[in-house]
Amino acid sequence: MSKNRMEAYLFCVNCEKDTPHEVEYKAGQIHKITCKTCEISLQINQEFVNKHFKEEFTKRVLSKPIRMTEEMEADLSGFLKSLPIRVISKPYRVYKEYTDKIKE
Ligand SMILES: [Zn+2]
């Protein structure tokens, strides 16, 4: 599995404004997004995303880009804003459920 990091200027649901974020990719998909200002970390549950967002959207926004463009940053910010708050408030639990499934 390849793991990569990228920096992006995204909307933080905790800071409630655009802040620098670290975007972590794993296996070609966004795995974790961390706000560098407040250090809140959001684990991306691919299953949830696949269920609730259109495939085309997740491919464009969550798959590993060659480089982060302004357009992508805008898309990602929109994605973060569109996530239901219960997913964001329990990132660890969501992540654990997801990784437990992978291990099986
Ligand atoms: Zn923040």
C-alpha cells in the first residue's frame, strides 16, 4: 500500500473557515484529513462515502490527484461541509469500524 501526503487549503468544520490541511492518501484514496490550525483529524470512511455520494464525485474528489488544484480544494471543502456532523464528531469510531472490516 502506498501512502502519500499532500497539503491543501480546505474548509475546517471546527475552525469554521478555510485553513491549511494535511491530506493523507492510502491506496490511492483519501484516508485522513487533518486541520493544521486546530489539529482536528477526520478519517474518511470509504464505505459511508460510497453509499452517500455519487461515484463520479468520489472519484474526482477523493481519489489521489497528480496535484492538488484550486478546483479540487474547492470540491474537497464542499465535501467536508456536506458531511453529516455525526460522522465528523466521531471520526475515530468510524475509522475503527472501517479498518476492522478490512482486517477480516
Ligand atoms: Zn480546524
